[in-house]
Amino acid sequence: MMRGVVVTQVQRAAAADIDILRQCGSATVHEAQARLGLLAPYMRPIWPGAQIAGSAITVLVPPGDNWMIHVAIEQCQAGDVLLVAPTSECTDGYFGDLLATSAMARGVRGLVIDAGVRDVAVLKEMGFPVWSKVISAAGTVKETLGSVNVPVVCAGQWVNPGDVVVADDDGIAVVPVAQAGVVAQAARQRTDKENATRDVLATGTLGLDHYGMRERLAAKGLRYIESLDQL
Amino acid sequence: MMRGVVVTQVQRAAAADIDILRQCGSATVHEAQARLGLLAPYMRPIWPGAQIAGSAITVLVPPGDNWMIHVAIEQCQAGDVLLVAPTSECTDGYFGDLLATSAMARGVRGLVIDAGVRDVAVLKEMGFPVWSKVISAAGTVKETLGSVNVPVVCAGQWVNPGDVVVADDDGIAVVPVAQAGVVAQAARQRTDKENATRDVLATGTLGLDHYGMRERLAAKGLRYIESLDQL
Amino acid sequence: MMRGVVVTQVQRAAAADIDILRQCGSATVHEAQARLGLLAPYMRPIWPGAQIAGSAITVLVPPGDNWMIHVAIEQCQAGDVLLVAPTSECTDGYFGDLLATSAMARGVRGLVIDAGVRDVAVLKEMGFPVWSKVISAAGTVKETLGSVNVPVVCAGQWVNPGDVVVADDDGIAVVPVAQAGVVAQAARQRTDKENATRDVLATGTLGLDHYGMRERLAAKGLRYIESLDQL
Amino acid sequence: MMRGVVVTQVQRAAAADIDILRQCGSATVHEAQARLGLLAPYMRPIWPGAQIAGSAITVLVPPGDNWMIHVAIEQCQAGDVLLVAPTSECTDGYFGDLLATSAMARGVRGLVIDAGVRDVAVLKEMGFPVWSKVISAAGTVKETLGSVNVPVVCAGQWVNPGDVVVADDDGIAVVPVAQAGVVAQAARQRTDKENATRDVLATGTLGLDHYGMRERLAAKGLRYIESLDQL
Amino acid sequence: MMRGVVVTQVQRAAAADIDILRQCGSATVHEAQARLGLLAPYMRPIWPGAQIAGSAITVLVPPGDNWMIHVAIEQCQAGDVLLVAPTSECTDGYFGDLLATSAMARGVRGLVIDAGVRDVAVLKEMGFPVWSKVISAAGTVKETLGSVNVPVVCAGQWVNPGDVVVADDDGIAVVPVAQAGVVAQAARQRTDKENATRDVLATGTLGLDHYGMRERLAAKGLRYIESLDQL
Amino acid sequence: MMRGVVVTQVQRAAAADIDILRQCGSATVHEAQARLGLLAPYMRPIWPGAQIAGSAITVLVPPGDNWMIHVAIEQCQAGDVLLVAPTSECTDGYFGDLLATSAMARGVRGLVIDAGVRDVAVLKEMGFPVWSKVISAAGTVKETLGSVNVPVVCAGQWVNPGDVVVADDDGIAVVPVAQAGVVAQAARQRTDKENATRDVLATGTLGLDHYGMRERLAAKGLRYIESLDQL
């Protein structure tokens, strides 16, 4: 139903919201939306330290076939993030330094792919960030259609074109484009609060006290004993 | 039987023994106790190069619930290592930079967790070492009791509170507190011997000769041939 | 049928071909031989950045037993690569810094092992490259024979002694010794062509246009629409 | 955003369409919608031979917490299928014979759960079909809210409440409720065609001839040789 | 420290308690001890329908070496269960029909092995139950010592010799021998209560009402809405 | 190098040897060739109880593309076994009841596939045995060439066309065609010996005594103690 289609119009989030989401990071952003919206933790950065956010250009690809990524590049604008999901599980290296060259020429901020990537040493040199399931030298063919900018499931998460992808060393969170503003505000507040808390905890004040947990723990029945022999 | 309990007294190993074990490293320590005591190799450091040893403060946690880690921090002394085991398999990110701030404020040397960790870029900046099964931005709740300082199975290894945890880039070995002295001596001797052997092998002397293996190999029936056609 | 045998004569590829293959890297080399010859992507370097090629000295080892690696070292010449395959799945740490010392003394360029390796911090310091399935401190015994320089299956790939092993951050490709020259030429041509293409793509020219894909995509039925509502 | 919500109105597909989809089975149904809509193949039936279809009552559950399944049962009508997705990966046994008793009392046709199930011997005796990721005796708690009848990702597939779930020994396909009629017709046609083809192939007619593949294979360059020596 | 040892005296639980635990099954037994004591769910029966309980004769085995199982058979009494744990991960087939013949001759009730088993068609014919991590035809050697009747970690669970192993289609629970009586009583009460509940639920009474959950759900903030548009 | 080729001449083993190998089964056959020649244990039968042997018709397939299986059917003779290996990891369902109808029409004894299979309920009804990595309803395309009757690596094992494939509930062993006679004799002798041993062990004679293991165990240092306190 959704093969062989390229959707050319994508609603993107406001740049200011995207920037806040990037600064807050994937962990805080997912907390700010009720601990939902994370991709599976098997998705890992190919080099550490990158921290990006951008509107998703989604790509649905057949197993072992990267043709649609070439098609998708044309749909990218500066600031976008390519997000690639195979129609069935595949570990081949769909994306390498040539595609990255094209992507960077268009201002793409990075790639999230629920499959393999290759030329990782060059990608690191180029400073092009990638989060992938696997690193694999295995090449692909260009024979079968998929789609671009249709909703996809990527690493266990539903992603619509234009949704904000927030990726860093902790993983990847996705924010529906319609909620980017609200979530950005909630994430910023959460970050501010965590910064304040960090200062308190650094002095040695226990979380048990700072968060006022002792009473509720006691109510649940927590017991302090000196030795298991006391049980 | 062991839920909802915090044991406050922990027998720790001597600091001198802990230090020797740290220097010898996980591989040598596990060899020194009959090739036993290793956690499963899926446990990996979140950044390379850390090498620690310390007395275990054990934490038993429900899936997706990190409440007990807050409780455990209070039980930590300088030089301890937090060791966290879930009651059933879970990949959520139980521990982040706020808990690390508290842990460092108490002098905790690092974390070993058979589950997920997050804020890894910050933890690396802080210099707080963690060995985990997974890196995940997924947050947890605080609803259900576990226990602190009870015996746990962590990544396939039985650990008692106070046991010495030795962790480095190769993995994690655990030494029962009662045997810390004996194992430390055995490990040091092993290290000394390996250092001497390394010098010999570096000259090009073959292990076959240095270890005197040729005769036993021949007795087992090892044959040298020029080509498989000779079979 | 092939246990307990050490084959002492190995046909190696020409040094010049090996060097070209090393420069082209695993991804290009496997493309140059019809996208075949790759080891499984679970094989990962223990430190990033190494890029080697060399003739394989193959080692068949029982689970948890590294005796044959000691035997294999003697068969290595300068420029060779040790390639170790267990007879059944095993994650133990078969190889550490002492064996690496011996290997480097003989000019071995690196290790590919479909099992575990240890002492990885030291190996990195020594600059000895390893690609392995796992990192594990778990030691091994020396009780049961395997073989050296027999054909083996390593990480899903058939390898004969003397075949050229090409390993880098993308993974590991194997080239049959008889085809090293042909593949090296094909890989070099491919590399030259990719370099030219990279320059074109860097200017912003789309792959769709550079590779002339638009017509074939249309023939397959690709449709461009503004919104999914148009379906 | 979507925690703590129970949606009580669900649009269901026509019973006649559901019945056709059930008869056609998961493989044919997914073919009939462009080879899309399948759950991941790690989802397996706990006993062989069941073949069901029904409207999805979706349940979003926290790790290790089955409270929402109790809530969901009330939302089920005769003919529905419970479909349960955890907010993060979990293998606990969320569902057993007591919940199955309730589900059967309401006419639920089966359970699809991207987590664990238990009491499987009793479930088999009761004739209650379940497809799960794992079988596990591990129990769960009732502490944290999820949601009922919100869109979920289950085993890599996006599912809306009311979508038709088609499950058998091959796996599980999901059909959007709005397309149930169209897909049912396409699946029936496909089944009819396959039945006719089966009769032809059973006589020994080759698929190469029946499907007319020889010409296209030749055009792609397929060569028939007597031996590899001819290459 | 614990290699090369056979402990000949094992404290076993009372036969009556073992029998109650067997009838209650692994899920109920683990609930009766605070949802603890389960082996990992990757442990599966090689044929469905067996339901056993017995005192553990523990066996620690090296990877790929089944010598200690031969030693352990002699330590078994009628009603015991063999429980085998490798010192490092291994999938070889340690146990087949010959060992099963010996085990049945001594009245052993079954095998739990965190590794591979073979001859499974014959074992099924013989009616010998096995729970294993894998089925594998791969044979093992007899070269290296392990131990018999020492504490082991098996599939993530600490097991002492004599502990009661309860195994069925849901998995495997272990009860410390000292608590067999208490847990058996708790499990029986739980079973009785579940039987009564089952009768109630079969009439269509909802768990929400029977367990009185509605108020607590409301207190947590659960909202019922007709459509997501109401959010 | 080996894509796009169909080799039409295959040397097959003698029917009598194939029949002996079938009767002996995969475990005994692999023991008879030095515990080598087994496929990885993740390969499982889709229904229990089948026991086959036959000459391999090998099929190399791209990920998600089953075109070559159609080509391979024509190369099959009565008594052959189809053995399918993908060029990179794939879980799609390459083979279903239509292909099985063709295969049975030509007298093919079964399928071994290092990927997915579907229509498993029908295949079971038809009595067509399959060993696969996964069961998946996911369909494939027919776009890219592979090869037929070239050497392949299947589930970690090197297989040449014509090699004897021995498959049963324990797994799959492969015997090189040139050694079928020798291995068949060795396997038969092994089976005869095991039958005799089984009769002895059934009387309660311990393996320790029957195999004469006690002396060698003592020489290795095995100690019998009454309690661990004696250490």
C-alpha cells in the first residue's frame, strides 16, 4: 500500500524547538513525553560525542536494497535527519561515504538507520554522525522500490516524516512534530531542575532526603537490618 | 524472601588486597581463582581505560524500577563499587548523571549494572566508570521494593556484599571477601611470572619451546605435513 | 578428519596485491568480488582505526582451548594474519598480550578470531590489531588438538590458508589467494571511480542524476505525490 | 502523552472480512498488502495449529507490570484479539491462566504479546491461543499506568485499536481497519490463484516454466555450466 | 577454588514438600517466594508436558567437556534432578541417550542444563525430561575437571546442591532446601486461592471488580475517554 | 565471482551410504568425522520427528530474494536435499507450500535453509521436512541472481554440492561426498557400540566403571569430600 511512493511535502518543526530538544538530549526528551518515544537501545552511534536533532526524512527500504536512500537525498533540506527502516530485518551496509557526501552537500545533520552502515572510518573523519544497528561492509543492490516520507517503524518506534529526531550517545528519541514545542518546553524545565538538583547532590545531600523518599519507602515496608541472620 | 531488606553491615576486604587485585586486572584475577568468578562478557565499559576494584554494595532491583539504587547510595563508603542486578531481564537506563553525582560525592569508585545506563557522555566527562549490559536513554519508575546488600546473581555470577569487584576493559571478576588476600597473592605471583615470560617471548623464543609443549603435543598425535594431500 | 594436523606449506599472495587490497579496504574488496567474501558483522575491532591485510594462517580450535594458537605462531611469517575459528561456538578469551608478544616478534599483522580476546587495553597500547566476536577475560585450557592451516569457516566465511584477509573498521573480507591479483585490480579501479564520484557529489549533484536513476525508477512505478491523502 | 488513558470506542472491521483474512492466513495477507504489515518473526505461537483473526484491543504496558491488561479485558468484545506491547523491552510473564479465563469469558480469540506469557500448559488445554516473544514463569506487579486502545508498536509493527490481527503458525500480520475489505478481497484472489498454481506444480511442471522465468533470468546473465572449472 | 571437587553429602528436602512444589508448578512457586528464584526464560523443555521437582545434584562443567556429568551420575539418588552449569557460555550437546539411560537407571527425574543436549528424539521416547538452553548434536570431550555438588549459577540463578528444582513448560524455579517446607505451604495456599478465583472469573466477573482495582487506578489518574481526540 | 552460475553436474554419494548415514543420525555422524561438520544449532526443524539424508543441491541467494530456489528445483533429482544459504543474514520466508509442491514432485527429501520459511502448517501436513533459522511469513522478491550448485557456507558449515546432508531433531551434519562411504562405516560401528553400551548402562552399571574413568580422574586430581567445609 505504501511502496513506490515519494511524498514531497513534509511539515517540519520550528528550528528553535529543534535546537532546545538537541540541547536537552534523548534521555530528557523521552522523560518529558511520559518516558515514551525512544528507539530500541541496540541503535548505537558509530562514533561517540555527536548530539543532533532534526526533522525526519523517512525512508522505507527492502532488505539488501538501498535504492530509496538515493531517492530520499533529494527530499532533504538543510537541518534534516535521514531515518531509514527496512521492511524486514537486515544487517547490510546500506550507506557509506558517497551517500554521506551527498547528504552533507544538502545540509543533512545525520543518519539513523535500523540496519547496517559502512565506511565508518571515513564517516568519522567527515564528521557525519550515524546511529545504526550494525556496522557492516556488506553492499546492497538497487532493484526494488520502497518509499520516502511515509510513516515507518524504526527500531521499535513509530516515526512520521517531519517528526523531530533527537540523537546522542544515549540513543534516539522521536518527538511528534505537532508536539515539538510543548515537549521542548517540558524538556527545558526538566533540564533546569536537574541542574539545580545536581548542585545539591554534589554536596553530599542524599537523594533519599532531597527527594523525600524515606517515608514512602517505609510505608512500602522497607526494613533496615544489620545482617541477614536477623530475618 | 529477600525483597524489602537493606543490610547495613558489610564486611569489606583489606584496602591493600583490593589495590593489588586492581593492578592485576580481571583476567589475571580470574585465572588466580581457577578460572572462575567472571561476569558474562556482554558486560562492557561505557568508556575505555578505566581499571577499578572495590567492595561490592549489591542492589537487587525490579525491572524498570531504580528506587533501590537511591537507597543503596546511603550504604556506600569511599572505595566501594555499586553492583546492580535486576530480578528479571531489563534494558532500561537505571542510572544517570544525577545518581553518579551522589555516588561520587560518597567516594564510590564505579558501577557494575546488569541492565542499562544513560547520560553516558556526561559520565565519561565526570570520569565515573560504568560497566553495563546496555546503554539506554529509557527511564525508570520508583514504585516497587528490591533489596540492598543481599547476595545477588549479576551477569551470571554470584556476588555477596563486600566481595571485591575487579573491573577493566576485559570485563569484571568477583573475589569472595574471605579469599581476597589469598587471591591477591596468587594474582601478583601470576603477574610477575607473566612479566618475565613476556620478556622471553619478545625476543622471538616460541611459546612451544618456552612452555615445553612439543612433547605433549606429539603424544596427543599432532602431525606436521606439508600439504593436505598427504593425508 | 582434519584434527591434529599442522600444514607447513602455505601459498601466499604477492605483497603488492596484498598492499593494494589493504588500501582499498574491506567494503570495496568485497564489492570487487561480487559482494561476496565478508565475515559476519558481529566481528568487531577491539580498537578503531587499524587497517590491515595479510595472508591467513588458519587455526581450528576446540571450545575453551587455545593450545593450537601456540602451535600456529611458529607457522607465521612476517606479514601474515592469524585467523582463528572454534569448532563450536565459544566466547572465551583465547588470546592475550603474551601471545600478541610472540605474534609481533614474528611480524604478524593482526588477529581475526571468531571467539573472545582479552588484555585488550595492553593490545591497544602495543598497537596489535584484533577483530573478534567478543571481549572476554575468560581463560582457556591446553588439552585438546585442533589443526593449523586447514580450511576453516570463520564467522560465516570459508577461508583457506594463504587467502588474503582484509580488515578495517567496516569488517573483514577474504580474497582467495588465486584471485588476489584480479581482485586487487578490480578494487583499485573501483576505488578510483568512487574518488571521482565523490568529487561530483560533493558539489551537490544528486546521485539520482549522476547515476542516471530517474528513468529506471519511473519504469518501476515510483510516484511522487505531495501528501499521502493523494493515494 | 499517552499514559494513563483508556479509549472506550474502537472501530472494528466487518466480521465477514475478518473471517476471510483468517482463512487466507498471515503470509498471504501480508503479500496482499505489498509485503508489509508483519510483526517480527521472534513472535511465536505457544502451541501449534491455531489460526485466528480479530480486531485489536491494544494495551501499552510498563516493563514488569501487567495492571493494564486487567483494565483492557473490560474493553474486549467477543471476537477481539488482545495485543500487548511493553514500553521497553521485557521478558516477564504478563499473562497466565486467570487472565485467559477472563478473556475467554468475554469471547476474546487470543493474545499477541511482545513479552512473556506463562501457564502455557493450561492455556493449551483451555485452547486459548497466544503468540509471544518468550515463555516465562516470571510474575509482574500492578503499580504503574499504561494505556488501553492507543496506537502501539508491537514487535516492530504499528497497530491501531481495531486493526485486524491475523495470526497463525507463520506469524502475525496486521491490517489497518480501513483497508480490511480491500485486503480481504486481494488476499482471497491470491489464495485462489495459489490453489490453481499448486495443482499445476504438483504435476511436475517447473515454476521456471509456469511463471515464465527463463527469459528474464537469461537477460540478467544466468549461465548454466557443467562444472566450476568452466569459469 | 572449586574445581576438581565432588561433595558426596547432600541435604535433600522432604519428599512431601517436593511433591507439593511439583504440583504447584514453577510460576506459582516463584510467586510464593517473592517472585524470585527463576532461571532465565531461554531455558526450554525439549518436549512439552513434563512437570517435575527434585533435589538438585549440581554439576560444574568446562566448555565442551562433559566428563563431570559421568562423575555426577554416581552421586544421584532416586528422585534427584541433575543440574548442569558450564564455567563459560557453551552450546555443545553435553548429554544424550546413553547418559540418560544411566540417569534413569538411578531414578533421576530429569536434567536442567545451561548448555546443549542431543539425542532429543530418543530422550522423548524414553520419557526423560530435559530443560536446556539449546539442542545441539555437537559432542564434547573428557579432559578437564569441573566439580559436583558445589554451588553454581545456572541460567542466572544461584543453586546449591539439594535445593529443590521445580520445572515445567513455564520454566524452572529453584527453592532453597531450608525453605522448601515454608514455600510449599505458601505455594499450596496460592494455588487454592487461584482455583477459587478462576471459578469466579469464568462466570464473567471482571478482575477489575474481583480484585477491587478501580479505586486505585483512579487514584493513579487513569482516565476513560471515548477517543484520543478528547486529549 | 560465483554469482549468476548454475552448475548442472553434481557428483552424488551412493544411496546405500546415504541410507546408513540417515539411520545413524546427525550426532553420531558428526562424531564419526572427528566432531566436525555440524551446522550451527540455531537451525531447527519446523516439525519434530523427521530424519533424512540426501545429496545437497546448494543454493546461494541474495537477502530477501528467492529467485534462485526456483532455478534450483530443476537441478534436483529424487533423493536430493535442497540447501539454501543467503549471501548476507536474512530472516525472510524464502520457501512455502508452492515451492514444496514442486520439490516433492521431483522427489526432494527436504530443505535446509539458513533463513526463514513459511506455510509451516501446510508443510507439516504435506510431510515435507524443513530445518530453518526462523519461521517467517515475510515474502521475497525475484530480482537478483545468486547461484546453484556452488560451494556455500550454510549456518557456519562449508557445503559442496553433492555432499551428504544428514538432518534430524538434533540438527544437521554434512559429510563430504568423497568420504561418505568411510564415514558411513565409522558411524555404523559407533552406533553398534553405543547400542551395546546402552544395554550395559541400563542395568545400572556406572559409566565411570564401564568406561574405566576412575583412574584418570584421580590422576587429574579429583577429590571426593563430604562437605565443602573440608576444603
